Amino acid sequence: MAEHNNKFDFQLYVITGANYHPGRPLADVIEQTLIGGADVIQLRDKFSSEQEILEQARVLRELTRRYGVPLIINDYIDIAIMVDADGVHLGQEDLNLAVARRRLGPDRIIGISTHSLEQALAAQAGGADYIGVGPVYPTGTKPGRTAVTTSYVREAADHVKIPFVAIGGITLDNIDTVLEAGATRVCAVSAVVGADDPAAACRAFKARIAAHNGAAAKEKAKAEAEAEAGAAVTAHDLLEAQPAESDLAYLGVKINGKEQWTTAGTIEELIWQHSLEGRRLVVELDGEIVERDAWGRTSLREGSEVELVHFVGGG
Amino acid sequence: MRKAAYPVEIFEPASGPDLGLFDDPTRYSRQIRFGPIGTAGQNQLRSASVLVVGTGALGASLAQHMTRAGVGTVRLADRDFVEPSNLQRQMLFDEDDARDAMPKAIAAARKLRRINGGVRIEAHVVDVGVRTVGALIDGVDLVLDGTDNAAARLVLSDACFRAGIPLLYGGVTASEGMSAALIPGRTACLRCLIGGDEASDEAADTCDTAGVISPAVEFVASLQAAEALKWLCGSREAMRRTWVSADVWTFRVRESKLPAGRSACRYCGARQEAQGAASAAQEDGGAMFTAAVLCGRDSVQVSSAVPFAMEQLRTDLERLGCTLTVNPYLMRAMLPEGGQSLVLFADGRVMVQGTSDPAEAVELCRRYIGGTDEKLPQDGAVLTT
């Protein structure tokens, strides 16, 4: 998994939306959001030609670099590589995560839009650096998509270990509900880039997030101190705690010594989820090597212990 | 062995008045006193033959274990020559070997000769591949793996399982290592365990990208050597039936059970040897020369179908302004421009150093040693080892 996982974090994630600021140049509006404290900028443009998007990407790359803020490109891996962006953001329908990771290498950020816990856990297992969780509220940027509501935000807060950002129709009017549901990172589009004063809008968003995260951190510290006095939660308890209403086949398995959730049914799927397909591996399941040919038909069970080891080839 | 198309140096065991220390009754006394070997085991070692493929880090250590233990014949095969970067971990080589760019098999054999004059030692300066592996494994009891890439190991596994000879796999990178005894009739073959051509090592770490420390090498070589002694002295029931993976730095050792042969496999499945041999010969009939990228080493090996006339080439290369290092087995030519070197072996191989682009490597060969196109035909296949 990429090393920057620990380093890549943020509170306010801003996505471009040129249709919300007609008459004002993209670079001006985005610079205002940077002045206001946007922590990440994503270039998203579903309408322009690839050439136009490349031009915009170049401009934003220069701008974000000046402010020391990561630039993420929506969908276009080639453009991300060409302008040396920090990463890409992909939807569920886009090129799969494993392919993207191979092209981008281990160090670039990959974010995935998710609309259910199943998708979130798959993206996590597949090596995503963060996920989008939404749309929380109906939004003009994703017309026709049913809002997932804050219940999915709550699920994500409980089960997702990589950074997740709540997205979709979030404004200063509803942000507190989203934060109370467990989000610590928020994405805004129209409420920021469509505001008369994008810098002020960003400052307002960041103040709300910071206030909430500060209060949450205090509560967490208190809870941890209490928990330390009580019994430690065992890995087994965590396995028991999976959502009962779920109709998804989550398995609690141990991979290279670490407890993990997976929706993979077979060794082959597990390898795919970890973006290791095509690599030369030695695979052990419950103490015995599994032959390469049998990966596709070897099922994982609840509690399976799997070792995925790169074949050591030097000599 | 039939007459080979590559350099071979053979050291016959000492005899008569030359016996010297070899005949000293105490020579193997500590090993004989070890119960599971005993006098009977020592006699079996003395009549045994092994092939050590690759005499780099693992291979040099393995060869030393076998030679010191008094195995009757130790056959070494290696395509490479000694460089300064080898000396940190390849226990049989010294600075003179690196300065003279000695082929590893020859340098190792000479050192082993001085360690034990009673062992027959054969040094084969050869790239072990489908063309050459058959003659090399002919007549040996065991093959010890000291190679540095999965492709070569698959060639060994296929050949060993066809011939019914155990292969003791070992691999190291950084501080990690793995080892397993792959035994026809008992365990699956390497191809079944790690897959054949559908997997690739391109993204994998090698000693050249991730480095390697000598304790990891010696740890793995020791695991291999222990299994070799068991097999050769007749303690076959004591063979370890597991794949060991270990890290000597973080310290972790893990054993995984090895599955039995897979019936559908033409190598480790039941009694499919003859068929396997026929298909392999067909695979062998392909391109006339290949350019193989040597992973992470900024080198490409170009193989010509025709052996080189080394004396003639020496004159030609000097005339073209190359700086030459020559020994009886190879010739290294520093090119006058571009910083690359060509290392020529008489059997028709060229190691092009300073590029990882097969096309550029072939072009340099054409320019400096090509002359006629029959030496380096156009229709080369490219494979990555």
C-alpha cells in the first residue's frame, strides 16, 4: 500500500465546477479557495475536450503547487501523469483500481467514489488512498443519483479505515449533520466555487469542520482512557460486530497476519483486490501452499489465514 | 558429458601421491561422527554428483558446502563474470577475480580446488536455458539452485521433474529468503506453485534494485545445503516437506506445507516425462537469437546462434577504438563512446552493459561485432528474464 497513506489527509476538499461561476475564470475562483484554506483541489470536468482539460490541469498544477496543495484529476489518468498531478479520482464505472494503480505507481493518490459500504471496503482492500462517500444529499453535480443519506456516512465512519470524505450537496446549512454522522472530511463544490466569495466560504467550512473535529477528538480521548481501564476489544469481537442487516458476503480473514474484511470469495479475487494479479506470488492458505492453478477455485472461509508473499528471486 | 560449445574446465580429483590431505583419515571425522551421516553416509556423499546452477552468492556458498563435505562431483554452471559489486557476499571470489573479469564458474572452481583436492570439479561457462540444461543435469543426483531469476528456475524445474532429479530451490533479496526442496514424485513442481508465463517479475524486487545482505544469502544456502546432505547421504525420509520463507533482519521464519504433484501437470503429474521432453524440444526450435533484459542491471544479454572468432574480433574491436580486457574465457570491450561495454563470450553471447533497451543492445552488437548479418539475424525474439 502506498506510503503516503499516513501523510495524505485533509479537511476541506474542493472540486471544480465551472458551471457554478459563469463569467469568472477557473484559475481565479480556485485561487480564492486556496486562499480560503482548501486542502485538496480536484479538477473535474465532464464536458470539455481532453485537450481543454489538459490545459486547465496545467494551470491548476502551477497554482496548487504555489499553495502547496495536492491536485487530483478526475478520470483522466494520462492527464494526471502528464501534468504531474498528485493523484486521480475515479468513479465506480471508471477504469478499475488495479489498472490505475499499475499505471500510476505506488506513490500517487487514488481516490474512489463509493455509494455503499461494500464498494467502500472493496476500494479499501484494492489499495485506494481515500474514498468519497456520497452523495449524502441530492446534488446538481450528480443528477439522477439517489442520495445515500447520512446513514452511509455513519457506516463508513464505523468500518472504513482509510480516509473518507463526505460529498454531495453539503452546504453550511447541513454540514453539522454530516459531521455528527462521523465525517471528519468534507467535500464541497457549488457551496464554495458558486459562492460570491469562495475564500470566505472555505474559511466558514473549515471553521465548522475544525470545531467539530476538535470536540470529537476530546470525546475520543476520554473514551479511550475509559476503554483502557476496561477490557480490550479483541479481533474476534470486531468480526462479530459486522452489520447484521448486510446481505453482502463479508469475510473476516487474516492476511499476512492482519485481520481484514474482504468481499473476495476466492484466493484469485483476493489477489485482484490487492492489485497483485500478474505478480509472481507464493500463496499460502491455512498453512499449505496453494498451487497457482487452484487460486480461482480455492474459496476463502470466515477466519481463513492467507499469506501472500512475493516470490523471492535473487541469488 | 558430450563435447560442449562453451568453455568447460575440469579438475579431476587428486590421485596417487597427490592425494595429500584428501586422504587424511580425520578429514571428514566431524561429519562422520554426526550420527545421521556416519561412515555409510560419507561413502554415499563420495559417490554422489551435484549440479550447482549459478555460482553467485547462493551458488558459491552451496558449492563450498558440497565441496567441503566431500561430494564426489561438483558441477558448476554460470553465465556471468566476477564484478566488484559481487565481493560483498559472493564468498568464493576475491579482488583479483573482479579485476580480471573472471567467469564465475572458473573462479569458483579454482578456489574450490584449493579447498578440497579430492573432489571432481567441473566449471561450465554457460547460460543455463532449455538448450543447455539437458546435458548439464545428465548424471547428477541433485540440482542446487543458485540462479537469480524465476525464468531460469522454471527451466530447471521442468528439466529436473522430467528427469526425476530433486531441485533444491533457494532465493534471496534484501534480508529475505525462501527455500524449498522440490522432489519429483513427492511435491509439486515450481511451475505449479508460482505459475509459468502468466506471472511476471517485472515489478518484483531483485538484488540489484532492493540490495541483498550476505547473512540472508548464507541463511538460505544453509537451508539448501542441509537438505542436500540429507538427500545425498540417504536420509531421504528426513527431508523437509515445507516451503520456508524468512527475513533475517526483522527476524521471521514461516513454514508452509508443500502440496503433492498436480495430476494435470506434464512435469509433476504422474508419468508424463516422455511427452514433456518432446514438447520442450519443440519450444526450443524457435528464434535464432534472443535479447534478454537482465533485470535491474542495466544490461541486456544478446545471444547469437553462431560462436565468435575471438581473435579476429579482438583485432576488429581494437581497430574500432574499444578498450579491451581479455582473459581466456571472455573479452570485455569498453566502447569508445556512449559509455557502454560489450562482454563477449566465445559461445556467441554478448552482455551489453549500460542499456536496458534490447533494440539498442542489438544495434550496438551489429555496429561493433555484427559485420555479417548471419552472426546476428534480424528476426530476434525478445524475452525478459
